[in-house]
Amino acid sequence: MVLLSVTPLWAAPPPAPIVITGADRRPAISLNGDWASIVDPYFNGLYSIHHVKMADGFFLNRKAQPGDLFPTEYDFSKSPSLKVPGDWNTQRESLFFYEGPIWYEHNFTYTPKKNTRVFLHVGAANYHSFFWVNGKKVCEHEGGYTSFNCEVTEALHEGANFVVAAVDNSRHEDNVPTMQTDWWNYGGITRSVSLLELPESFIDQYDLHLSRTEDSVIEGWAHLTNATPDATVAVEIPELNARASAKVGADGRALLHFSVKGLTRWSPETPKLYKVRIASGEDAVNELIGFRTIETRGTEILLNGKPVFLHGVCIHAEAPYRTGRAYSDQDAATLLGWARELGANYVRLAHYPHDESMLRAADRMGILVWAENPVYWALEFDNSQVYDKARLQLEEEIGTSRNHAAIILWSMANETPNNPTRTQFIENLAARARELDATRLITAALLIRTEGKTKVVDDPLGKALDVIGINEYIGWYEQHPEDADTTNWRIDFQKPVIVSEFGGSAKAGLHGDKNQRWTEEFQANIYRHQLPMLNRIPQLRGMSPWVLMDFRSPNRLLPGVQDDFNRKGLISETGEKKAAFFVLQQAYKENLVGKAE
Ligand code: GCU
């Protein structure tokens, strides 16, 4: 295949994409819809026949011209389309198992405006993605679950424009996450894409939160790009009749600190969100923010200074009913609606950052959130480039979602092997998270070990955490459900504990004896024996059984039962509630499990 590269090989690579806080709260030109697509398993569009990555190779959307001295062996206009946002696996049967590169192309019209910078906002693209506008490479990104913004100001022109993307969900050892996950590797442009028009100098990141130490004080900062020396940032909360402004410092940041009167603190009981306007020069963001404090005191978790117990459930971003990667307000409403029906005041969004629509819904509904960076199972913890990838994803997650009152926990990892290299890797991530955001709690889901009838939680990583997450599967992967009755716990940390996973599988509608695996009765029996056991853990401050809804996984292959689905859901992917759903609902509604203090 002859490839045409328009940009000279020595051209400077495009600037790295940037993080923009609350990008979904800004006016935007949507590029969602049908995008032409070309499946390119050998990545011919990017690599030469000698597998040399073309500095800027790509398909040019170039129509073959009479007299061309080379064949054009592709044509987006004659190629099938894929919906954006959306994973490709559930859009086309032939792509169900596909892992590799796919090219996307989308035409749009645009009129450039004076003194205006334009960014291509990508909600998420799994896993490694490359973007060109009108033949000019505008960015490259690695990581499938965080949003990023590519400057396209120079690439755009009056009238007809086109954007080309290559998205590759191939798994590699040095990816984050890496080769093995217990969820489907949905590929594609899985969240919304739009154009953001911003002034020359704009507010790219901001943080506003309630002070933990001074009553009724809101503090934080706003960062301005291209700030002029006398720039200031103003914040307004009309409902509280609160206004404040601050000068921007040499680092582009304006530090904010102001008192408010009559503030209703955000909580599950009162999920109060305030309209907040953050403005500087030509730029302004109209946010919706709830104000609350979260901290620990010994083994207690304090929400707004009061002990709280987290009655929760884990959720994967699997779309209810249609399956595939969840991304819409409707997906969020259905999933969180079921969690609310269960009696949950908290959800663990596993194992990667979920769509902003999910976090906005949690803010509105008053559901506390455990948010997680996809450091899952065994990464190459001794590889510094892998660390940089994990750190970048963490920075993108926190940078994008830092103003959600719902998020109380940043989770650094899930079920990673207990060895010093791993521990150092995640301790560094935790330190970075604290640097970025000192207002939330840091956690991780740890593996446990067994000594006789005692479960021991002594993973040294626990020292770096504020809250200890524990995953255990008594009654499913080990022992009988009844063994929970005689299980003791030794937890080597005087810190709040969340049992971040427990449970077992059942095929909805499959009934039988409680000792018959895969039946609803077996799963319900696990829950009946788990709940009293959990109550015996003195510093238990929360629980999130695995999992709210059945979800697709390449590891679940039992015909007629799993059929590519992990069946540990309390609800099937088609909305059938299993017996265990009602066991847990009763425990939550009647407060049978968990003590806040
Ligand atoms: C693990 C893991 C999950 C997985 C679950 C299971 O604990 O964290 O991602 O799906 O167990 O085995 O079902």
C-alpha cells in the first residue's frame, strides 16, 4: 500500500492534548453522529511496509485523481459508518471480537472566528488514538477512559472541514490497563466528540470546594492559559449572594478563598447543587457544584463532619439493555436509578473513570462515588513509561472531574500483586493524587490472604491509603457461603474499611437449591451469610458488592449461563432483578448492615 504523508517527516509533533475541567459545561459544536469507518487490522494507514510509523501518515480522504501515479486503495465515502459515541463491538457483528485499529472520518462545516481558539474535545477513545483535521495531525492520546482536548485552531478553515481519527484497542503489555481485564475491551470513540470555542486566554482548570478547617468558607483556585499580567478571576454564586475575585499569579493560578452564608451542604439527603459562574476576561464557565467536606477520623469516614456508612454497589460502564460501553444520560439514570432502588447511598465506579454524565447524575441524585484509575491486576510496575501512562490518566481523571461533590474517593488501583515494586508504583500515584487534590480520600482495592479461619489484611500498600478497600469472594471463589459465619478478620490498619467487592454469580431466572451454583438461590445465600460477617468487622465503613448489573467479559465462557457475561450482577443486563437484589435491598432499607461509628 502506498501511503501519502502530507506533513514533512521532520515536522514538530502536535502539542500534547490538554485537560479542560468541566468541558461538558461549555457551549460546544457536537461532532457526534455517523462517522465513516475503515477497519485496518495491519494499520497500513500508519505504518510503512517495513513497519516504520509514518511521521504523519494517514488516509487523506483523498479521492483518486486521474493521472495519479499511485493507486488509492481506500475511500471513506464508500465505507460503512460507525456511530460516535459508541463502541464498535456492539455496532457491527463482524467487530464483536475485533481488537485493532479502525479509521474514522467525519465531515463538518465551520467558520473560524476572530480571537478564538478551537479545541477538539474527545470524551474518550479506547485505547490509543490519533486525530487529524484537514490533513493536519492535531494530537495523539493513550488511555481509553479519560477525556482530552486537542487544539485545532490552525487546522480549521472556512467551509467544509474533515476530521480523521485512528483508534486502536489492541492490548499490549505496557498498556494501562494491560493484557488481562475481566471486562470487554470495547473499542472506538466511546464518548462524545465536539468543538470547543474558547478565547485566547481561558480557564482550563479550576477547583472549588468547602474548607475542611474554616466553617462556611469556599476555597480553591482557577488556572488561566495565556494569562495577562493583570488578569483576575471572578467567582459568583448568585443563590448565596456570594462574589469573590482574585489576581492571577505568575503560574497562571488565581487562589480563591471566600465566606458564604446560608449554604446547604451537599449530601445524599440534600444533594444541593449551586449555579457557579467562574469568569476571567472574555471567558466564563457556568458550573453546577455541590459543597461538602469528606475526611477520616480514626476509623470513621466523616461527611460534612458526621460519621457516614457507605451502603453501595459496584458498577461497570456497561449499557443496560443494549449492552456496550455506557455513555449517555439515560445509561446513567438507569444504572444509578437501580442503585437508588437498592437503597444505596454510594457506588464504586469500576475500574476506570466513567463518563461525566454518570458523575453529573450522581451529583444530582446525591450518590457518593468511589472513582478509579485503571491500574488493574498486573501492570508492568517496573516500567517507568507505564508509570507515566498511569500518572497521566490519573491527572486527566482528577483534572476533568475534580468539582463533583459526589466523588469522595480516588482509587489508585484494583487487586494488584503485593510486591515492593508495585507498592512503590502506587505509593507514588497516591502521592501525586494528594498533590492534585488534598480534599478527597485516597483508597485502593486490596487482595487479602487467609490464615486458617482468619482473613488477613496486611498489604503494605494500606499504609499509603486513607481508606482500605478489601475484595473478598468467600462462598464463590473459595469456601462455602456458610463459611462466612465462622470467618474472622485481622486488619492491620486503624483506618476505615470498605469491602469493595464480594458476591457470586447467578443466571437470572435459573432457580434451584441454594447449594446449586449459578442459581439465584446460591447467589442469595452468599449474601445472606456475607452481611452478618461484614457486621463483625469493627472498622467497616462501607461495602460495594460485585456488581450491580451483569456485564460482558472475555473470561466468562460457560455456555447457556455466562455466554460472555460476568453473571455476578444483582440485575441481568436486560433488567431482571435476581433474588440477591432483594436480600441486599432489605439489608440496606432496614439498616441491617454497617455502623457509621
Ligand atoms: C475481581 C475483579 C473484578 C472481577 C471480579 C470477578 O475481584 O476486581 O474486576 O470482575 O473479581 O471475578 O467477577
